[in-house]
Amino acid sequence: MIANVRGTGGSGGEFGFFDSAERRDMHDLVEWAAAQPWCDGNVGMIGISYFAMTQLEAAVERPPHLKAIFPVAVTSDLFEASSHHGLVSSAFVTPFLSMMGLTAARSDDFWRSLPLKLARKVLTLPPLHRRFGTMNGEAAVTMMHQLLKLPHDPKPWDQLWLDVFVNHPVRDEWWDDRDLTPLLKNIDIPVYLGCDWENVPLHLPSTFLSWKALADNPNVRMGMLDKFGLTWPWESLHTEALAWYDHWLKGRDTGILDGDPVRYALPGADGWHSAASWPPPAQHRELALRADGALDADEGESGARDLVVLGAGIGRVKASEIDPPSSLTWTSAAVDVDLDVVGEIELRLVASATAADTAWIATLQDVAPDGEVTDVTAGWLRASLREVDETASTPGAPVLPCRTPVAVPIGQDVEYRIPLVPNARRFAAGHRIRLVLTGDDQDPSTPAIMNFRHASVGTSSRNTIRSSSRLLLPALT
């Protein structure tokens, strides 16, 4: 079963954006399906993105007839997906809500109309099918931005936009109602999680949050896909999905539970890899952000580098025309042998600012010998929401759900723990590791994975980064 929630797809009611009413709806929908004459009472759910989120919504309500779920590219905490540690993901939230507003009033007659049937048929033609197979999240966001030009009913979509951007800038009860993470421990049915490694700014973080929250459930599996793995997800995970449901809904021994519970592609390497746990055992290597722009185990001579953050309304100039620049890079020497980085990554930043608040946006990159640059993962933090769980023993500790911003002491060094989204990458021999740091990614010249960019904090600041800062990379042992 794939579920469209209330207020979408021509249905009645008002869209609540992952609220508690939606969870109750999903419970009722499962039980309704189980009672139909075409159902044997064993219900499963499937789907990606919001259709994956509806599966978790149903499962935490524990409808008796829901036997298994297959949520791929899921979000369990709406704040974490919409506001990256205090930086609103404006390039996604705005077009998403507009797209929902445009399509919500369309009835079944529209979606089942002849033009759309023909469009679906055309997409199955092999040449087009292959071409669309290399679309990613950035292409989807670009398409959604085009829809911004079309009119739609402002209710409730504009109000939800205000809730995200204006009315609830930090975690509060509104966001708590849209966070399933504490409830995932109630799920006792089988769960197959999955995502692609490129989905850094949207669903990838929650994939791992969900994995941890389901730790006491013995029937959880996870499959992680390489680039473009989600474009046609039920081709990438066709075998797994059929085997999962033949096992749990039909009682067939398909072998889906054999072997390690985690299977993952390792970008930069061939074939599938597996692990008995997530993250797999790793040795964290510390690389210093040297004052000369190098990324190295040896800090060298102690020093610092400066960058400038231009607040909203000042007007932007090209990064190359600013001194100090608006972004900084640190690059390692070429690695001697293949380096497999898999797991939780963290930037421990020692820095000062001339403003009471600023933003930190870090992107990890792989630089090939020919100069080609590949974005691997990223991390974000609004400086005033910097409190972290210091009891955590490993890098990548989650930032606490701060509800009260704390001003940055102007001109004083502050130690920040900035978790980059967990990821996997083989840095092949001859490749270099690069870290890019900025305080505003609205400039198109700054990296932004899937082109997801953030609303500016609004302050202008000169930020100083000390060479005592460290990037922690999990190298497989």
C-alpha cells in the first residue's frame, strides 16, 4: 500500500505536514485496507520520501494488520530535514510546499487522465527511461522551482511556510508533534530502511536516526545505494522489496534475512559491501585545518585563517573579490593507498566571530588527480544553537534539540562540534580530501549538495578559524 495523506491527491481535509493527526489517519487506513474483500489481512507498505514517512507514521501507531514496512529515503524528524541545526533549508521547503499546493486539489480523474497515462507510457520507453535514470534530487528541486510561477490556493501551504520560516525558528511543541524519532521504539514489525548516499540534505540523516532508534527491533535491515539509486527505486531495490514481502506477507523463505543486516554501495569502489552493525568498526583519523590551507595530521605552525560572512540585505560580490574570502578550503596531500571512509564524520571547529550569531556550512569533497571534484557529504550549524551532547563517546554526536539560542561571545574562541551527515566514500590512491567552509551558501559558487541552499542567518561577521580545529574521518579498520 502507498498512502496519500489528507489534503493531498484530491482528498478532503487539511494537510498537517507530518503531524499527529496524520499518524492516526495512517492507522485507520491500514485497518480499512485489511477489512477489504481483496485483502487477506496482511498489509505491507512501500514508497520513498513522504511515502516512506507515512509508513513510519502508521507503524508507530501499531495497527494490528500492518505486518512489515519498506521505508526508503525516510524522514523521522521534520525539524532535522527542514532546518539543518537551525539553518532553514529554503531551497527545498519553499518549492516543496508550493508543489504540494499546486497538486493537492487535483482529483483521481486528473491523475488517471489520458494525458498522464500517455506520459507514464512514454517514460517506460528505454531511451527516455535510461535518460531519466540519471536524474537526482537537484533535478527534482529545479523542476519544483519552475512550479513556483504557477498560482495555488494559499491555505494551508503559505501558513505552513510561515510556521517553518517565521513562527517556529527553533524546536518547540510544533516541531515535537512532527518528530517520530522518540516513538520508533514502539515499532515491533519488520522494517527495511534504505537511502542513497547523495541524499545528504534531506533523508540520509533520518535513515541513520531511524536505524539507531530501532535498535531493539530484531528484524531491521538497511540497504544503502550509490548515486542515482533512488531515481527508479523499485528497480534498484526490486529484488529486496519482493523478497521482503514474500517473506513477511506470504511466509516464504526468500533468504532476505541471511547475512549481515547492512548492505551498502561504497562510492568510488565496485560491488556491494556489508556490515554487522552501523556504523561499521572504524578508526577515526584527525586532520588539522592548518593555517596554510593544508589538511594534514600534523598541525604545523599554529595559526588561523579568516572568512567573511555577508548578511542579508548587504548585497553580494563574487567570493574572489572579497578579502578575506567568503569561503575557505583545506586540501590534503594525495592519499598513498585507497582510504575507505565509512560512518560518522565530525568537524571540531575552534573559531571566533565578530557577530552574536553566524552560520557554519562545511562540505567534504573528493578531488581526483585530474581535478574533478565530487561532493561527499556536508554539515551545518547555526552558531547560537551550538550545544551538543557531550556525553556521546563517538564523533558525529547529535546536536541537542536546542530551544533557546545562546549568543556567540563576540571575538572569543568557541569550540563547535559540527556533525557532518554520515556517509561512505573510497578516496582512491592519488585522490585528495578537501574541506570547504563558509557561512552562507546562497552564492552559486559555493558547494551545496543537491543544490539545497539555506536561508541566511542575516548577520555579517568576520570569522576566524584556528589551526587547532580538526576534521575526524572514520577509516575502516
